[in-house]
Amino acid sequence: MQDLLHRLYKAKLTILAMLLTVVGLGLLFLAHWAAGQPNWSGLHNLPVSDIGSGLFTTGLLAVAWQYFTGEVADARTVRLFHRVVKEEVPSIRDAVIDGFAFNAEDLARVTNDKTLDQITRNALALQLGDSGLAADVYADIRQQVIQSPERRKNCIITVDLAPWDGGKDEPAMFVATVRHDYRVVPTRPEMRFSATSDQQEYRDLLLDPQSGLVWYFKPVGDLHGGSTEAFELLQFTVDGRDQVIRRSKRNRGQSFTVTPSGRPSDDEGGPSSSPREVTVSYTYRVLVRQHGHLLYLNVGTSTKGLKIALRYGGCGIRSVNTLPFIASATPSRLSQTPASVPTPAVEVSFDGWVWPRSGVTFVWELESE
């Protein structure tokens, strides 16, 4: 059963052929009649007979072609189209898939964020064999990365422990001097380092995208999160240049804020400048209870390549164990010097990506225990 469009096409072609035939036949009759009329001798100089013959022949041929070969030609065209589709579609499909798989820019131009999420979930589901697990894994990782837009590279953290002489009335504590060195393309207009003795404030600050570090200090005596003895940001540099540190104090808490001047918008002519990678270093000092037996260092943002070293010479520590909280199929590496050397140390390193909320815990045993 032919569709309406095809029937309309055949009807128009038939009408056109009939018109050409009728007009051509009329011109032939006119030329024949004019040959016997002296008053119409001027018509003899015009190719009326030739035009009429051409139109008449064309009309008859068109009608005959449509009547005898139209169905066959249509069927042949359909078969040819099916053959081309059958032979070429796999190549076109493979080319499209290869283009999307190996060229992220092409994929980004033809789709949106929602479609990209679905493509990623589908690909992960094929690999894992579980669509529910794939959706949960992708949603969790995506959320972590979105909440951590700044991505660091080759982060080196060194911790130096030393006994703290805070007076006879204070509990035995260590002074931990912590230094961070890493490379990053800056995305934050400012970084904030906070200390607090309020657990609710601590949890709120952990969700603050401008927080570079949040430290919780359990109050003891006159010491609390707002005491400079309990926490202090000592230095912050960008490509070796010291940055201005502003301190603000509040009830049982404090914050140190830095506005890095080494960002591209500050040094290279405004926000339109291309981001560039810089080296960031900062050092802070905290108090850690000796009888708490542990120090936890949190990785606050996505980091590729992490090395954390703890040096504890002269602290009366017999041994140190490490608990790396890094979720990965690749294990972290641990190296440790003997406690008998003058500067005993333990080091944890990891070459892959470390996601936010990961970290390393150092647990020690005192010689006096």
C-alpha cells in the first residue's frame, strides 16, 4: 500500500505529462492548420511544429515511463537504500563511538551534562555488571569532586613533633609543626584556616568551600580553639612569595585568612588570563595531647601524589604506627626509620588520586607507658 505522499507524486507527474501531451498536440494541429492559411504565413517562421512535437513526445514518454517502470524504479531505490544502510551503518556507528571515546571535545559539543552523566553511568554499569552499583559509585565520586574544585599535585606534608613546655598545670602535649607544599591551579579567591572548640562549628566549617583547614581542639584549662598556643598559621607563600595573613578571633575559636596574590587574575591582567599552575606552601602549628596517642591529618581536596612524613626525635616515643585512610586498589607505601636513630621518622606515600575526606593517622606509643 503506497503512502499519501507517493500517490500525490504520481498524480502530479501524470497531470504534468497529460498537459505536455495536450499542449504539444495542440501546437501540432496549429502548425498543420496554419500551413493552409495565407493570412497566417508569419507563423511559418516560428518553430511551432518542432515545439509541439517535443512537448507531445515528452508527455507520452513521461506517462509511459511512469506507467511501466515507476513501481520497478521505486522498488530498486528502496533495495539500494537498504543495502547502503546495511553496509555503511556499522562503519558510521564505529566512527561515532570512536569519536566520542577518544575526543572529549566532540562529545561535549553534541550533548549536555545530563546526557554525559547517563553515558558515564551506562559505561560503568557495563564494566561492573550492576547498574545500581554503578549509579551509586558515580554519584559519590562526582559529588566529592564537585565539592573540591581545586586539584592539587605532588603534595608533600611534613610534621615535626616536639615536647611542649606549657607549665606544670597543663597536660603533657606535643607541638606539631606542619608544612604543606603542593602545586595547584588556584580557584579560590581566599583560603581560610580555622580552629574551634565547638563541635557544631567544626562540622559546619568542614562544608565551607573556602576552608583550607579546620582544626578541632578539645578545650583544657585555659586552652581552647581561640588560643594561639593551640593553633596558629605561621606562614603562607605562593611561588616563594610571602602572603599577608589576617587573624580574626571569636568565642573559643579563631580564623586565619589569606588572599593569594599569585593568582592569574592578580598578576597577568585580569580574570580573562589563562590559569597557571603555582607552588603553594604553608606552615601551621598545633598542640597535640601526648596521651591522646594519635595525630590525624586530613586531605581536604582532591590530590594526585601524596607524601606525609612524621619526625618525632626527642619526644619520648617508642614506636609509631600509621593508618592511611585512602580508598584505592593501589596500596600506599610505608617507610620507617628505627626509633633508635637521633631523628626517627615514618613516611607514607601514595602516587594516585586521593579524594577529599581521606587522610592518614599516626598512632604512637610513649616510652613512659
